[in-house]
Amino acid sequence: MPKTMNVLFLAAEASPFVKIGGLADVAGSLPRALRSLPAESVDGVNLDVRVAIPLHAVIRAEATALRSVTSYSLPRSDGDVDVQVFEARSEDLPVYFIGGGPVNASGSVYSSRPELDGEKYTFFSLAALELTKQLGWQPDVIHANDWHAALAVYALLLKRWDGDFAGTASVLTVHNLPFAGPDVTGNLAAYGLPLAQTDLPDWAHTLPLPLGLWAADGIGTVSPTYAQEMLTPEYGVGLEMFLRQRADTLTGILNGIDMDTYNPETDEALTVNFTAETLAARARNKAALQGYLGLEEDPDIPLLGIVSRMEPQKGVDLALKALRKIRDEPWQAVILGTGDRKLELAARRLQAQMPERVRAEIRFDGQLARQVYGGADIFLMPSRYEPCGLSQMIAMRYGCVPVVHATGGLKDTVKPDETGFLFEKATPAALAKAIRQALTVYPDRDRWQALQRNGMAQDFSWTRSAKQYVALYQSLLSKLTS
Ligand code: GLC
């Protein structure tokens, strides 16, 4: 077992440089948590973890703090493609930014044109693997995330067959199984990589995520429950039979949250900071939030909050319908987020119909999000599927009691009647019933505060997850060398 373990962590996005969704939080936090594990807590191993992400246009625009590291080229059938690599430090974590024509060709992190993304992320994945050679830094583990980096795992296996990267193990973590990526047959061929004979279903054997899953030494996902769900027809998106064949290499490790950035005791976005001991002060955040939103400033009306990307996955439509079903109850609601136009419109329509109690704030607003966590009473998260979910953990840390669909990471982080409320079926009726349950408990201050305090006492730190990842890396490495 090496005394230093080199891990290259690959993702399309990483906080604080570029963030679209929860993947960025993970890529921003987990590598740092791994680096800061004391060696004595993980069998004397020192982790040299480094991150690589594409040099997206949004990063290029403010690239002044980036240091040029190296440039090289990748052979491609229609002419070599230049790769430029830059580096920045996020605290002491080295983050590499991989730039080149295919990255520049798409103006956004994820474009709406599959052919641009197919080439961009094939290039990124292959260039990242080659970067380790250019740096003379031999990775023990390639830890790729989602389809955007999956081809690094695929290419690694083909290279291992050729005797290269012999000691390098691979992990592919799934954050979103339905996003398999576009057909990359042509892209792979152009970079000289064949399509392997696989046991994947026909429709999947040309797509990056399935190819990566096929090639990975270990398949990861971000909660134990989702790891089980992936093996079922309901959640497996047609890959369940394939995944079942590999169930022994599948591990679900719960994400953490950044306990320093998300801390109600110090969060500057809040009107009043508070802890579990000074919970009464939280009422002032609720009043401020009601005031800001132009809702009646009444401490006794339960305030429901949603902070979410507006996507079918997140079940915002279920919440809108459920709220209609419980209009006989006293409540107010704030819905914050952007995304799918239809869902945005539906949220606005609910506000138009119930202007005295509903606010649809259709934008990305990190500050308001924190004020919702720190001021609202109940947090709704009715996701149809949720590999992990971060907002419910942040909500609990801020004393906002979650009502969640009993799926994936939601089920693994929210404890019924102890820290929140769960419902089994993703339907408006089931959600409405769970909200009613919460509304019934709400007036009982002691019981409600117990729910809040239990939530605030949960350990959602990354350190716990990081230790599990080291154990996973070690077991994969020992299999590779045995
Ligand atoms: C994706 C998943 C979400 C998870 C996040 C980070 O966004 O949908 O459940 O929390 O990735 O792993």
C-alpha cells in the first residue's frame, strides 16, 4: 500500500470556480476533506488529491488568478488538438483547468448541443488522463464523476490492457444516473479509441456514463439507499440488470455538507445568528424573511420553503399541487429557484392565485436561499429521485424541518419524527398528507423545537464520507495488485 496515495478527481464543475448543481459542492468539498484527513486516521496514508475540471468560458472570463502549468497535444484523426492547462489553489487543493478548442467551442458548462458536449467532455477526459503523464505524477486512483468524466475511466481500462497505468484504480461516482451523455462513437474513434465489446444493453454501449460504469473498478453513488435503488427498474433507467451484475463493486457513500460555510452561528446572510441553544432568536429571521417577501409578519403562521433547481427530478410540480390541496390550512410558502420554464410559470401561477401567502422567487439567489434555511419553518423536498440531496441537510443544520420523499439520500438523512417527515409515494396527495402532519405538530412548540434541535445536532461533515472514500480506494487498489 503506498504511503502517499495520489488521487485525481475529475468533474465538470467544482465550487468555488463554477457551480450549476450539487456536483460542484461535492467536487469543491470532498477533495479538500480527503487532503485534510490526518494520516493516522487512515492507516498512515497521506492523500495527494488533485482536481481537474474543464476551463469553461465562465472561468476563462475571470482567469487572472490562474497559473499556466503545461501545454501538450492530443493526437486526433483530423489533426492534433492543443491542450492548455492552468492551475489555481482552493486553499491548499490544486485544481487544474483543462482548456483547448473543444472546450472553447461550447460557450456554457453544459450546452444544448449534444455534439458539442460529446466532443468537449471526451477531450476533457482524455486530456486529464494525459495530464498526469505530463506532470510526471502517477495517480493511484482516478476518481471520475458523472458522464462528463466517465471516459477517463473507460480510456484508463483500455490503456491498462496495453500495459500502461498498471497501478491505477478507477472509481466512477454516479450523481445523476439518467444523464448518460451523447453517443461518442465518432469522438472516441477520432482519438484512436475503439468501442469495446461490453455487456451493456445495446442502446447504452456508445454512451459515456455506461462505458465508464462498465470499465470502472468501483462504481460509487452518493447514498446507500440510492445504491440499492439503482438496481431496480423504477430507478435504474434500463441499466439495472447491468448494474446488478456489478452489485459487488457498487458502494453508496453519503455526501456531506461544508459545515463551515453552512453554519447558522456565523452565516452573514442571516439577520440573526443562532445555535441550538439560542433557537428562540431564529424567530427574528422568520420575521425578516416574511417582511422581505411582503408576507404577513406572523410568527404563528408556518412558513414553508423550497430552494431547488426547477427540474422534473425535484418534484416542484408535486409541491405546487400539494399546496393547492391544503389551502384550508394556515401557511405561507416561498419557492426559490430557476430552471424549466414550465415549472417556473407554474410557480408564478400559484403566487398569482394565492398572492397573500405564496411567493415565487424565480432566480438563483444564494443569499435568499440561506435566509430561507435560517428563517422558514418547514423545508419541502419532494424529489422523484434524489441520489443524495444537499439542501435537506443544510435545512436541518439551520433548524428548518424537512418534509421529504422517502427516496435515495433523503431517506438516509432525514429520520421520521426525529428530524423531519417522510412520505413514500411521489404524489401530490402523499406530500399534502405529510405537510399536514408537520402542520399538526408545528403548534406544539416543545415537539417542534425537539425536531429542530435533533436536525441541528446531526453530523453531516465531509470527514466521515472522506474516510469511507479512502477505504474504498484502498480496497480497489489492493484488488488491483492481488
Ligand atoms: C446530483 C444529485 C443530487 C446529489 C448531487 C451531489 O445533483 O441529483 O442528489 O446530491 O448530485 O452528489
